[in-house]
Amino acid sequence: MTSDEADALASSPAVYVHIPFCARVCPYCDFAVVAGRDDVAGRYVDAVVAEIRSAEPWRPVESVYFGGGTPSRLEPGHLARILDAIADRHGIADGSEISLEANPEDIDTQRAGDLIAAGFNRISFGVQSLDDRVLVSLGRRHTPPAALSAVRSARDAGFANVSADLIFGAPGETDESWQQSVSSALASEVDHVSCYALTVEKGTELHRRILAGAPAPDGDVQADRWETADRLLGEAGMARYEVSNWSRPGFECRYNLTVWAQGEYEAYGLGAHGFRDGVRTRNLRHLDTYLETVESGKRPLAGTETLSEWDAELDRLFVGLRRAVGVAHGPGTRAFLGDPDGVRLLEAGVVADTGDRLVVVNPLLTDWVDRVVLSLRGWEEPAGADIV
Amino acid sequence: MTDQARIRNFSIIAHIDHGKSTLADRLLERTGAVEARDMREQLLDSMDLERERGITIKAQTVRLPYKASDGHDYVLNLIDTPGHVDFSYEVSRSLAACEGALLLADAAQGVQAQTLANAYLAIEAGLEVIPAINKIDLPAADPERVAQEMVNILGGDTDSVLRLSAKTGQGVDELLEALVAHVPAPTGDPDAPLRALVFDSYFDAFRGVVCYIRVVDGRLGAGDAIRFMATGEVHDANEIGYLTPKAVPVGEIGPGEVAYLITGVKEIDRIKVGDTITLARNPANDPLPGYKEPKPMVFSGLFPTDGDDYEKLREALEKLRLNDASLSWEPETSKALGFGFRVGFLGLLHMEIVRERLEREYDLDLVATAPSVAYKVTLNDGSEITIKSPQDLPEPTERREVAEPYVKVMILAPSEFVGPIMELATSRRAVVGNMNYLGPERVEMDFEIPLAEIVFDFFDLLKSKTKGYASLDYEPIGYRASDLVKVDILLNGIPVDAFSAIVHRDKAYDYGTKMTGRLRNLIPRQLFDVPIQAAIGGRIISRETVKARRKDVTAKCYGGDISRKKKLLQRQKEGKKRMKMVGSVEVPQEAFVAALRVDDDEK
Ligand SMILES: Nc1nc2c(ncn2[C@@H]2O[C@H](COP(=O)(O)OP(=O)(O)OP(=O)(O)O)[C@@H](O)[C@H]2O)c(=O)[nH]1
Ligand code: SF4
Ligand SMILES: [Mg+2]
């Protein structure tokens, strides 16, 4: 994917839909999720549909992403109702990418076919690992063969764009088992792979275990594992287009690229975050409050953040620099290259100036770069950067 | 003028926290000097820091009226003194203004090092020492044992030791009677030429320098022209008066009296505490014995984190000095830390307090280097120089000898801890001296030890090795030649002057490995490997490496994560503000002192 193609997605409208239901809450998870609340699934779908219907109309969107939680837990009919509502309200352009996150356990050929019929054309599996011990330590129920057969079912049913998510650096993993996971995922002939370092978020079960003395993930080991993945995936013909994402050419996730290009996206559902007209919005994160708010005819907003021009420029950098293509030069990159910390990163070879773009050469240090970005001072900031 | 026969001048002296200031409260109340509604705890501790930390830093004086059971009205001039060893010179000069000393000991803790040290100071000054046991209300109080310990020092019998509680007020009436009965009345000559001792001073923004004086002979009237015998300065006594504790001006004072004096002098340096005041028109021949000037014992480099604050730091030091004559400094330049000052302190508590005041009251952000002592260096040509900073030590080829300050340390502890204390002391190059038993289970141990060995962590170690039961006091005993070397620390190949230290040759290797090891843990990982080396001269004696940071990236950053991630990064960025760039390496400010802290495993 060229840098022009990547940047062009800044003007591609997108929609995110959050489906919070999960079989149970994984020990490392800090998303807006609920377990054991499948009883309100119908009410939830109604609420999301109502939210979409009362949204400001927009031009036809070019990508839709169902994230979670576990969207595959909902009946395909439920998912179709939501997609229809989006099509009614905003329109869905021809050739759009319609993605769904799925738990391998939920998918067989029949189900996959129903999802295609509902309108989905991309499916992303939470495979996590193809090592039994690691799956246990991650608290996942499925087995490696089940994950691989779900991928096959999706293919058989006709999904032309299949992705697998993997997690590395978890307890129980070894160099070999990680290599094995990546190789098996490749052998299943997926089009796209996301590899995430296991991250310890405050308030999760994993965090509690570590406080109680369990081993914490080691950054150096994770760096090794990331490098292994980057090498194996590259050898198999996949290109890394973001810190944690690799794909065969042309199979990059359009929706995510829109977000990283600072494009606009509407967001519906529990805890969903959107960005339109320079305003970041965030929905309520508590399920019952969300449902009651929507049912009483109100917008379920928890807060908004209006970006000043300079904030927006820094966001363009700090998010955009996660991409392999980096960002085009602008006031922010010029400030970066004039800052002593920025110069240090340039001299150390962590970032490079390609002449018309700034790119991060060592993606493993992206946060270091981003901290420097966020400390840059630009033109006088208007007092309007309000965070509600 | 007050009749000398009715004056009693005394200091309250004790180990730290044994209740001096609280007892002063009770005396203020009982004598009606302060009305109940104006009372607050440790009223004489007026500085914010004193109140916050619950300790006395500066001695305070107050005049109390007291009608004794003999029917006479007396004047009690009380001086409350600090208990901490850093401020012991405040005790000495307070004692010079008194005929008696009230020596307190905590009924549970018993005699401690400063109890003993202060008792000796009072005896040497020829004062009548009145022993009293405080805090008898405590459940753990053991007045009999403590009385025996006091008698072992002072003589007399245990029945004559007063017992009181400054908290409940029990025994305070008896104490007042005992003060009247046992503190000798002053016996100055009212008709001799004036001799008054300046025993303290402070700076008042409106009135200039205020002196506290004690008249020994003669009389002083408001408006008299006076001469300061040491400095030769002549001024008018614009106002004299009593501190009750409110300032109450009076027309004339005579022998035995304690008063404040305002001359209109604005510069604190022009008045020397310890000087003798006499009348310009009828001067005395000989001044009173003065004081030795308080000598700074430890030195530390203070550098503003922001180089632009250098002038602000200088001004702040000058302001602090107005009320703290013991503070001294000279400019210092460090390659690592830029421009700053080498500041001399009476001890570590003093250093901590000054630093805290500079940061808090003057809004400065400072880097402090590890404290060191002053060395005397004999150069090849036989001349001698004093250096206060390791970076000033001349090369071995340029010097003949290095001498370091020694102190005599007195440690008081339960006898079961003699072994561990000896071990600690000998590991610090101490020469063990006497051992005296103050009671069957309480022992006083003396050592001669290099000051450098105790300035930093000795007291912490002593406390932990003795479960907190040992106390310590020390006094300087001069310089002695030692086999000393300078250990340099190199970060990324570049010597960092702020980390250099002068240590005994036998300990140089230990010091080097310990420092490089600690710095490895204190210095965050950077963009490149950072070697940390310790060296003597050009010879590397130890080496560690802070490996380059390999992974610093959030795994996921999707639509929902952006705001949160931004906040997280901004928080992390704040943490980096307290870093100092040393060459190309980011060093946290704490590293400059923390590198020398005691390890837990040493305790
Ligand atoms: N129980 C009890 N506590 C007391 C008594 N006298 C003082 N204290 C407490 O002991 C602590 C120290 O009292 P201070 O009066 O500040 O002691 P100090 O000797 O002036 O201390 P420095 O000036 O720092 O040397 C305070 O918490 C007091 O409340 C007493 O008679 N009984
Ligand atoms: S399945 Fe995914 S969203 Fe659900 S709890 Fe586990 S990690 Fe979280
Ligand atoms: Mg006190």
C-alpha cells in the first residue's frame, strides 16, 4: 500500500459498532465487555439500531467494523438488522469493507455463510495462540485445531478476506511455540495477521495475579517475539503496515487505516468512540445505563473532546506514525525535527526523514516517539481544548 | 530593672523529642504568660517547618512571671532549646545566658546521647543542673530506672530527681518551686560598666535585626549609645524590652536580665552572635567569653534543575541566611549539573531542612549531590588547601597528603547491642575508645571516626542494628591524614563530576561496584547502551551496562484507544521532567543522592 493510498483514507467515512457480549471475561481484557448478559442481546440490538436512526445523516460509508466483545456471539439476523440500519441512515458504498470480529468457537461453515448473507465480507478471528498451554494461561477455551477449522469454514463459506489475531509474550510461551503459532496461522492461509504483545492493564485479573507475584511479561522477550513474527510473516509475503498488523498486499484493514489516517468514523454501541468534525465522542460504558439512556430517547454520550487545530495535528502524528508509511510533513513534523528530543531520535535511527515524510524505523519504540510528539508546542493553543 | 535576687535564668535541655517544648507550654500556662485561648501546642516552635515536623530548630526565649510559695514574685527567663545534634550549638549559646539548666529525660526512653551530651555542656558551662523525668504518664514509664541513670551522670540521689508530665501538667508546680529554689540568682554588678551577651539574633522584615541579650554587669537604658566589642560597631539601643512572649518595651534593664534589643541595623552580618555589648560612653575593659562560630560539617552541591534559576537560588540562600547564620556557600560549577552552589551545613537534618525550605518557600526545583566533608590537602610545595568538593581534589602527583576531619562519636545503647555497634564502627574505620556503663544494661561507647563515614547513612544503620534503641552524638576533634583516593564515575565514557567521591583506598573497590550497581538500577534504559564505570585515576575498577530500551510501544491503538493512550503518554511524559541530561544520558534527579543510600541488605 502506498503512502498516498493510506493518506487518502482520511476522507473515507467509516462506522464502528461495538458488541460487548462475551462467553466470559478473559483475564487480560479491559474492553467494554459483559459476560452472562446474553439475555439482553435483543434489547441491545434495538438500542444500537435506535442510536443509528437518531444519528446525524452522513454520506455513504466505505467501511464498517463490528468489534467487541464478541460480535460473533449475536445471531446473524441481529447483526443484519444493525447493518440495515446503517445502510438506511448513511448508506453503505459499493465495495465497502464490512468486518466482523469472531471467536473461533462460534464459527462453522453454516454460520459463516449466514454472516456473508447478512453482508459481511471480512472476518477476523481471535485465535490468540496455537499453543495449548498458552491458550490455557490466556483463559481461552478453544483448542488450536478448533481455531484452524474455523478459519477453514470461513474460507469454505466464501469469505475472501480472513484475518487471525495472535497474542505473544504470555506465560507458558516459548520461542519455539511462538514460531509454531505464527507458522500455523500462515499455513491456514489467512490474508491478514495481527500480533499483539500481551499487555497488563490495570484492573484486570492478569494485573491482580501479577501483583500477587505471578511473572509479568518481559519487554525484551516481547521484542524478540515481535521480531520473529515480523521475519516469518515477511518471508511469507506479508507486509507490516502498522505496529501490530501484517497482510498480503491489498488486504490491509480499511477501517483501521481510516482511523490511523485521522479519518472520520461514527461509533455506536456500548463504550464506542467516534470522531467527526474535530470532536472525539465516547459512549457510556455501563450496559444498563447505556440501554436505559437510549431507550429514553437520549444520546448515550459519556463525553466529548474538541480538538484544537494543534491537538489535531499532533494526533495526526501520534496515531499516523504507527503506520509503516509514517506521516506527510506538516507543522507537527517540522516541530518534531526542530526539537532536541526529536533530533536525538533521528540521530539514533529510530525515526527517518524520507524527504516528504516522517517514518518510524523501529516500530518497537513508537511510544517513545509519540511522547516526544505530544510534548511539542506549536502555535498558541486556543483555550477551547475542552474535555467534558 | 528587676531585682537580681528574684531572677532565675534557665534553659530546658534534653534529647530530641523528650518534651522540652511541651513543657515550655505548661510553664507558659501555669504562670499565666499566655492566656488559655491563645494557647497552642509547642507554642514556642513558631517556624512552619518546626510545627510540621514537631521539632525545635531554633532556640526560643520567654520571660515568665511567677509568684512562688515564699510569697515573692519571681521572673523566670526560660530558653527552650533544640534536641537534635545538628543544632547543638544553639544549646551551647543558650546555656551561656543562664545560671541553671533543666535536664529532661523521657520516662520510657531514659537517658539518650543528647541527654548526656547536653548535660556535659551544662556542667562544663558551670550551670546548676536540675534533673527531671518527663512523660511519667506513659504506660511504659520507668521513672526509677531513669532516675538512677540520671544520678549516675550527675551524682545526687534518685529522690531529688523531679518527676513530671508535660502532657498532663502533673509535677509542674513542684518544678516551678524547684527552679526558684535551686537555680542560682544572677550576681552581676549593677554599677560596673555594661557587659551584655548577644546570645541570639533574628531578622525581622520591618524592624531589622533583633538581638537577644543577657545583661551580666551594669545597666542598659533605651536610647543609650552602645558598642559591640568584637565588631567595634556603635549604634543606638532604639528599643529594649521583654518577651512575654509578646514584645513589651521597657526603659532600663540591669544585671541578670534577658531582653531583646533593636538597633536599626538591617544587615544581619553586622551583628555577631556571641559578641559583648557595652556602653559607648563608659565601655567595659574585657568582653565576655564569646562562642565558637558554628562550623559547617557537611557540604553538598545544590543545583537548580532549570539553569535559569541560578540567581533565584542565590537570592533564596541569602534570605535564608538572615535567620540562619550557620549557612554558608560558595559558587560551584559542575560539568554535569551546570552552575550551582556548594553549601555547608551543620549536619544532615540541617541540610534536609534547608533544601526543603528552598524548594518550598522559594519555589525552586533542585538537584542535590551527595553530601561530603571538607578535606585538607598538603600540596607538593608544602602549602595547604581545603577542598569541599571531590572534584577539587588535586591529582595524586600534585599532592603530598590528604587529611580528613575526625569526630568523636558517643553512642548510648542497651548493652545487648555492643557487638553489632562495634562491628558497624570498625567497618567504618573507627578507633574504639572508652566504654562506660551508665546502668547495668546501658552503655556509653566512644569512638574516633572519620566524619565522612558517618555523614550519610551511619545513623540509619545504627538505628536498624539496634532496633532503634541507640542514640548518637558527636563533636569534631580535628584533622588526620588518611590514604584517600578519588573515585570517578563515568556515564557513557564521560566522567560525571557530581558522582565523584573521595574514599579510603581500602574501600574504593567496594564503593565503585556499589555505585555502578545502584546507578544501573536508577538510570532508565535509553536509546543506546549506557556503560557505567567506576575509575581511580585512569583505571577502571568496575563496570555495568544499562541496556538500550528495546520495546516501548502500546500493542493496540484503535479508534477507542486514542484518547486514553494520549492521556497515558502524557502522564509518562510528566515523569520525564525530573530528568537531568548528563551528556547524552537522561539521569533522574534522585539518582544524585539516592545512589549513596543504604541498601536494605546492609541493614
Ligand atoms: N505522653 C506524653 N507525651 C509527651 C509529654 N511531653 C511531650 N510529649 C510528646 O512528645 C513529643 C515531643 O514533644 P516536644 O515537646 O516537641 O519535644 P522536644 O523535646 O521539644 O523536641 P525537639 O525540640 O525536637 O528536641 C510530642 O508528641 C509531645 O506531645 C508527656 O509528658 N507525656
Ligand atoms: S473475548 Fe475478547 S473482548 Fe471478550 S473478554 Fe476475551 S479478550 Fe475481551
Ligand atoms: Mg522542641
